[in-house]
Amino acid sequence: QVQLVESGGGLVQAGGSLRLSCVASGRTRNVNAMGWYRQAPGKQRELVAVISNGGNTKYADSVMGRFTSTRNNPKNTIYPQMDNLKPEDTAVYYCNGGRWLAEYYVKYWGRGTQVTVSS
């Protein structure tokens, strides 16, 4: 099993920035990528970003150019930097870990952290 713990959520004004983090522990060799999904009230959960152990990244069109993911492999930690935040970015952000081959398959989930962007 892999445990994932998120931190860094909060309230920010539109145009502001937040930096989340997610630490993985346990059998981290079971995953070759980590990422973030988000879920806004009344909406389906959507993939925001994925970063592989090698540093390859993939972003949703809605956050391209505003969100940047980095990782610290020795610490099994990823850091999504979210800039120019918009009210529509308001959601619970869930860290996850899985296997990224042709597609990203999530195997493990964190509990989520709330991000609220005020207009």
C-alpha cells in the first residue's frame, strides 16, 4: 500500500497563488507517477496534472500555463505550484499515485485538500 498526505490548501483571491504538496510513503515502488485530481461541488472529478518519476508532466487544458508540477524523488514528494488562480479552480484537490504508461491509472488516493478562490 501507498499512503498519500496532502497539504497547502486554503483560501486565496483570484489571481493569487498556492503551492500544494503531497508526500507518499509505504510501498512507493508500486507507483511510477503521482498526480492531482480535483472535484468541484456538483461536478465530476477531473485530472489536473500528472508527473512521472522521471519528471515528465501532463496537464489539463484548463490549467495549462498556470499550474506547474515539480517533484523531489528522495522525499517522494510532489509540489504543484498554482498561479493566476481563478474562481473556477475552487475544488477539493486529491493527490494520487499510480502507473503512467499510455494512460495514467490511479492506484492510490489521498484524502484531499480544499482550495477556495474568491473573486
